[in-house]
Amino acid sequence: MMNEKPQKQAFEMVASELIPVLTRYLRHYASDRSVADDLLQETLVRISHGLSNFEGRSNIRTWAFAIATRVAADYFRQPEHRIKIVDILNLEDSEELAIEEAAIDEKLANGAMAACIREVVDSLPEDYRAALVLHDLEEMTARQVAEICGMPISTVKIRIHRARKRLREALKTQCEFYRDDSNVFRCYRKAAPTDQSESESPTT
């Protein structure tokens, strides 16, 4: 009981610093804000329970992001919470894992997250979604992502590469892009193709 108050104070100090960044991350990760907020609360509970055992071998922010990533992945792996997951494992990979596609970078960095982009991000397998969101939206290095996700940096680079490839392909198919008055990339969904035979008036 003697350690309860100092531990609570330590958690409150840590939480005040982490809540804004974890909120942003989880709202990028989950399209539903109420779900993201629930994931945040579960993340904070786990941080509170684990703080006394935190040994400082990693940065506390990295440790907290790792917890948030596990919480989100566990949630979306449950059958009742899963949406259609695209198969991106068989995409052809360039031997050159260059992940600096400028146009995609700018769309993601500006956080437009138009419906077409959000749908693609939501459809990624959890490990790929985490890698993409952490790297492109949270602007973390591949090394930081590897530490958070608990995987080799080479694997992280492959997952970012594949997730971006899937995103580029979907955006090219589904969206038209333009720059607004502030020179920021925006997109809107292409109109669905209509069946000409249905649109034509019947001959008499």
C-alpha cells in the first residue's frame, strides 16, 4: 500500500504525456473514433498495470506504442471485428525496397484519409496496417517501427513496401487526385462505371 500513491503519480505523469500521441495513433489505426477511444482506455489500463515493471530498456514512448499496437491488433483479429482483409502476401515485390514514393507520402502525411484511403488502410492485415500507420502517419523510422512491432527491420520494410503497393494500386483504381488551393493533395472517389446496356433506352 505504501507504493500505491507514488505509482499512481508516476502513471498520471506518464499518461499526461502519452495520451495525445496515443489518441492520434489509435484514431489513425481505427476508422471508428469510439473504437479508437476504447482501445486507448485499454492501452492506458495495461500501461498502468505494467509501469511498475518497466525497466527502461526501451524508450517509454516506444513501450507505450507497442502496447497500443498489441491492443489494437488483438481487437481487430477478433472475428466479430474483422472486415474483409485483402491478400497482399502475393504481391510482386521490387528487389529495390525503396519506400519513398513521394505522391503517396504526401497524401498520407497530410492525413486526408478520404474514404477510399481509409478503406484500403482498414483492409490491411493488422501487422501491415501497424507498420504503415506508424511509419507514414506517425513518421517513425523503420527501426522504431521494428522495435514497437517486435520484428526485424527487414520485415518492417517489406510490410511497409507491400502495404504502400496495395494502397497505390487501390488509389489508382478508385480515386482521382487534385491539389486544392493550398497545394495539398486531395482525392475523391471515381464514379462507378455504369452498364451501358442498362443506361440505353430500349429500341422500339
